[in-house]
Amino acid sequence: MTADRSFYEFGPFRLDATGRLLFRGGEPVPLPPKAVDTLLFLVENAGNVLEKDRLLKQVWHDAFVEEGSLTRAISVVRKALGDGEDGQEFIATISRRGYRFVAPVKLMRNGTAVLSPESSSQRLAPLAQREGLGDSAATPIDAETPPAEDSRPSRGFEQVETRPTPIESKQAKRRWKWKLLFAALALLLIGAALIYSRLTEFIERQTRITQLQNLTVVPLTSLPGNVASPTFSPDGSQIAFAWDGENNGAGYDLYVKAIGTEKPLRLTHHPALRLSAAWSPDGRRIAISRVCGEDYTGVYLLPPTGGPERKLASRGNVSEENEISWSPDGKYLAYQDQPENAKSALSKWLFLMRLDTLDRTPVKTGCDTVFRPSFSPRGDYLAWVCRDTQAIFSVNAQRLRDDRTLRLAQINDFITGMAWSGGGGRILFSSGAGNLWETSLARPGSAQKLPFGHDASDIAVSPSAHRLVYVQSVTNTNIWRLDLLASPPKAGKLVVSSRQQSAPSISPDGSKIAFQSDRNGSTEVWVCDADGSNPIQLSSFGIKVTGSPRWSPDGKLIAFDSRFGGEGNIYLVDPQGRVPRKLQIDIHGDSLPSWSHDGQWIYFDNGEDAASQSAWKVPSAGGRRATRQATRYHPDRIPRWSARVLRTQQEAVARQHRWFGGTGSERFARVGFPWRQVVSVRIGHLLHEPYRREGGD
């Protein structure tokens, strides 16, 4: 017997409610599971305003997620539907309330139209009115036949009304009582099961939070310089890590340190741009993945007590931390590398190398940019980080026996480190904002922020000693001013804090400086006076990727970009501190804005990676007539009118310097001229703390 299949049709799209798939003209449209759930719930309630809380509860149930998760899901759905293209709108935003699906919807069941746009008004018609339309077996519900004036028999016979006997009435009432009793019991059991499930989950979360709050962070290293990529020995008594202190910051080498001792043992002597390590399950070898010029870049094995290296494979110039993992059975190494015929400079695939034959095979991840591979302690899962969009990253785990892949977490931030818990039921990861997170195989999509750790990255967990180790690092970047008229030229700090300040842009009259900074925890756009005083925050998106401010020629607006919602967009803001507004552009994934000299146009970069990036322009008031200006230019290609001018698609980029404001030694030049120097100091230390299992995990 064929199971019922339901489809919703709207515009050129067809949504399979049974198979949870979206099609456009017969072609499948890829959507993440939560995006499909969000779209399906909106379509099922087409025409109705759905509150944000109701959507969050329906799609994420009782998982602890922020409203930003719903915003990102709506953004992904709109992008897949092409919402707004050619004036066609599917999802309307109801200010301060929620969303409404506004396109006409037709419900199809087993190939037959059940509800069409024309008959949607009949859904609310009274049942008696529908039955009064005549023979229900022959007349469709939405037929417009008026009800008969007299439905009594037209023949000359007396109509006899038959009534049930008292005994039949009592039996019928008794049956209804039993039915109601069984229904009430069933509802009671279902409610009890739901309450038990929610209560158990709540108690488990609270217990877990209490356990984590009782942990104590203890410094593991206090070495000068930077450390990276820690990895535990199998018994948890030693830790190997990369350190650049003895190379005066010129590159990383591998060191081993016994926990409880101070001086580490140096194992390599080839300073590398990046170096990642993984200890073998038997403790006899350490595998390293290194980026160190043509001669020493590759995958190597070496003993943990020091000795000669053995090269296993060459690799591309891929520079990421935590990029190698050893399978628990000791047979495979998982590491990331650039594939042959990569479609972009960001292409990084995951490969498995069999150690007895040194053959390598790519892992089918469904992702073109993969980071941080990690085998589970039992070897039944392989996890990795996927770059889903410009600013959305996800934690994924593939069950190796059947290649079933779970998306465990997705955040609007970089993921800088990842490791499995000792029992293999959870994955810990760190975000670009420096927070530590935890997600579970049992509850995908329910990642929660841990109540300890800050400025964290490069995570490792000891499976035997139940310790968690991570790198704690702080980058201090300040904006400097260089007096070109002094002899010799004199530099001094201009915009200073203990965090990061970058991307300065001077107002046309030289009285203000716009810049980006993460001094409040997230990267936002700020403006201050020309001497660095009176800083004012202009944006409040609360994410890591916001900035690149540029002044309009008249100084009345500042254009900047942000990945808020997971997609790059251009925003305009009044430097006096009003709320930023998004510039409406008919293409998506936009960044790095720059004004034309007359202020009539804004030039910007479009594209998610080096293979698709190109320069476009749009009227500064916004619109749907963006024009391509150039294709595939150099990564340092920001079309800033203060530094360079894009003439045509064929012409080269011409540099142009401009001076603004001030007199004498106080004269400024904009970015592109040697006015700004950035000093960046990254202080890295390893921290560790006991990380105990809970419930065998």
C-alpha cells in the first residue's frame, strides 16, 4: 500500500512535506534541516503571523538557542527562495513580532489538489454550510452551489422520525464515556512522558552546568611567545605543543612537556608557519602536519623523546591549527589539505591516510572548506568543522560504518578548536569570540556555552586523565599615526585599547576617525575624534565579522559591512550614532564598501571566496541595478576610492593618494597612504583543567 505523500506548491517551488525536501522546477534545492523545518512550519501556516517564540519552540523545541538562530534560518530560506527577486516576496517580516508566509500555497496529496489558493477561504466555512451544498460525494467542497431551500422528501409520503430506544441510548452513552476515559488516559500518559522527558533533560543540563562551574582553570605553561596545537599522550601525563619562543617568533617547533614540570623538551628544529600535532594511540610516535617552505612542508612522524623525522606525505600550503588526528586503532591519519584542481583558494578537503600503505583518500564531507578533523575516542565517528557560508560554521560528525553525517552545531562565528570528550558522547569547541562550547551526539543542534574559559582556542582532551587543555591568547592591535613632516618621521599611538582596533578611515574634514574594534567583546564599528578621544559605538550586531568603515565624501554617512545573519551585507550609519540601515542590493554576499568621489555610487566586493569574488557598484541610495566592475582581482583588492580607482573591467587598478584636514604636523592621509601602522602582539599560553565525565561520558 502506498503511503500518503503531501506537497505544498508556491511560485516555482514544490515542498515535499513527507520527505522534507524543496524542489524548484524539479531540481532539488539544498537546505539545512532547521531551515527546512522553519520553511515547512511557515508554509503550513501560510497567511498567519507566527511569533518568533512559537517558531523557536516548534523548530528547536526546548533547546537553548538564541533568536539569532531563527534569524539565520530565515535568511537561509530567503536566499534559497530568491525572496525579493523580481519583486516576488514569500516571507514577510512583521516588526517586533515574527514572520508570515505571504505567497499563495496549494496543498497536493497523492497528486490531487486538496487546498488551492482559490479555495483557501473555505477552510473557515462552517461544516453545516459545507454539508448544505448537496450530495457531498458528487459535489466538491468549494463548489458554489447554493443550499437547497427545502431538503424534505418531495413525495407524498409522511416522513417518520426514528429515535433510539432508552436501552440503546444508555449503551451509546456508556460507550462514549469509555472512549472519553481512554482518550483522557492516553493524553495523560503522553503528557507525563513529555513532562518526564523535559524534566529529565532540564535536570541533566542543570547538573552538567553545576559540574562545569566547579572546575578550576590552572595555567599549564607560562612560556614567552605563542603556543598552539596541544595534544595529550595516551596516559595523560605529557603534552606536546607547538611553540615559537626559542625562535624569537620566527616560527613554531614541536615541544613535549610532562605535566607538573616546567622545562619542555624540543623535538624539531625547523621553524614553521604552522605546526599541528597528534600523539599516536600507543604513545610511541607523534604525527605532525607542518607548513615550512618547500623542503619541510608535509606530514611527518617522530619519536616523543626526540630523534629523526620520517616524512609520510607532501601537502599544500594549508595553515590552520588542529588539522591532524590519529584514529584510535592507529591505522589512519586524518588531515586537511588542498585538493587537486581546487575551485578556489579556500578549498580545503579532509583526507584519510592509511599508514601501512601511505595511500590517501578524500572523505565525502559535502563541504568544500573543512577544518579541524577529530576521531572520536572509540573510532566510530570522525568529526570536522565546515565553512557553510561566509560567516557560518558548523560542527559535523560522520558515523564511519555507514557514512551517516550529523550536524551537531552551527554558529555565526569561526570555530578555532575542537575535541571529543573522554567518553565520546560530546564534542567541545571554541569560537572566534574566545568562548568554549559543548554539543552532544544525543541532541544535535543543542550546543551550549560553557561557564568557563575566555579567549580560548586549540582544544585537546585527555581520554584517560579527564583533562581539558586549551590555548588562551589575546591579540592587541592599535591604530598609530605617523607624522611625515617630522625629521625623522615620528610615530605615536592614536586609538588604543587592550583589544583590537583596525581599519581606520578619516572623515573628509579630518575631524573624525571611523574604525572597527572588539573592545566590547564583539567586533563593531566605532567613531572617535581625530586625536583618538571620545569613542562612540555605531553598530551593535554582537558578532565577530563587522567592520571596514568608509566615509561618504560629504561626511554625513559611513558605509560598512557585516555578516549579521550569516550573509555579508552593506550598511549605512549616521556618524552621530543613529541605528544602521541595510543597503538594499539585488545580489547577496557583499562586503568591503567604498564610495565614489561624487558620492553617487558605492563600490563593493561580492563573492564568498577567491574564485567568485568581483567588484560591483550600486547607487548609494540602494537599488536593484548593481553593476559588475571587475572580476577576480587580487585579495588586497578593496575598491576604496581613497586608495585606488577601478576604471573598467579591463584596466588595471590605479593608486591615488588624498590628503585631508589639519595643518603642519597634524595633517592626515587616508588608508593606502603610509599614515597607519598596526602593531599586533599575540600572547598565547596553555591552560588546562580537569574535565570529568558525566554519566560515563
